[in-house]
Amino acid sequence: MTYDTVVFDNDGVLVGRTHFEVLREATAETFTQFGVSDPDPDHVEDMTIGATPAQVATVSDVYDFDPETFWRARDSTVSGAQQEEARAGRKAPYDDVQTVADLDVSTGIVSSNQQETVDFLLDHFEISELFDTAYGREATIESLRLRKPNSHYLEQALSDLDADSALYVGDNESDVRAAENAGIDSAFIRRPHRTNWDLNVWPTWDIDSLDDLHAICSA
């Protein structure tokens, strides 16, 4: 299979992931911004990763928050924490990212992280020229319904790139499912945090490095 387009997840694929505790502390800080200094730890946990619109509604009801205002503040605070991790050198690109420049394909990014975060990382690490388009989530509750495995943002990227035969590279099962939902192939990359990960999905390719894409894209 020869591909004319490769789209990448961001965190855990192009750049290192942010430590969970950093995200959790930023989420807790959001509650503080709204006058809640001692929120239920379960509520903080729910809002840190994988929050659903229903969970945002529940938490907002408990503390009498406006849901959209609270979530927008949460996304902004969590994005700011990730930007600080990048500035401090604790969140950085993987060593093989520059190999993307040598791929003779159109390239893009589709992340479930905030658009603000994706844009910052591309600019901060000076790698934006490697990609023809890049999508993250808007800071809205609705965006939670559209993140992977929903193929919404992936399909937008494929449309931007006028893709005919595309591959999506990710490090989560939701990435593989998003590719399936978009009707394209997938590659699961075994970064250090995924070396021995047992998958419950079947990616088209199982790779150890972005360098492996050279052989795949010319096969």
C-alpha cells in the first residue's frame, strides 16, 4: 500500500506526553479560580482526562458553575500548564520527529488536546513547517463529543490535505478506532510508554519509530 498522506496524533507520537499529575494540578487550579478550594477528588479526576459532556454538566451543577465558562477555563489552564512543561524542557519532541520532513507525502496532525496547545507546541519547537495542517479541540464542551475515536477532526484534516490514500499514526486505541471510522489505515507506534501494551484493536501497522514510515509509505 502506498500512501499519499500521513496524519499524526501529537502527544505520545510527535512530542512526549504530559505527566498526569501536572494535568490534575492544573484542573484543581481551575476549581480554585471558581472559588472552590477543596473540590471532591473524584470530580477533579473526572475533569482531568476523558471528561464527557455529562460529567461536565454534573460537576457544574454540584458547584453551581456555568458549564461552558468552567470548561473553557479548565482547557485554558490545562493548556497553560502544558506550555510551561514545554518551556521547562519536561515536554519535548521525540528524536525521530525530523524524519517527517523526508516523507514524500502530505502531512497533518489531529490531536484530542486543545488547539491552543497544539499550536503552541508547533511554534515553540519550530516544527510547524513539517505539517500541512493541524487540528486540536476547540475549548468547548461540544468538542468532547468530537474527539477520537470520533473521526470528525481526522476527516477535516484529510479534506484539507485532499487525501486519496491516508495513514493515521497514533499511540492509543482510540487513534486506531478513529482511523477505522474515517475509513483509512492506521499505525500504532510503540513509544516507551507503549512498548508492552496489549492492544484490543488491530492497526494496519505496528511500528517502533517514525523512521519505519519511510518503508511503509514506499511499499
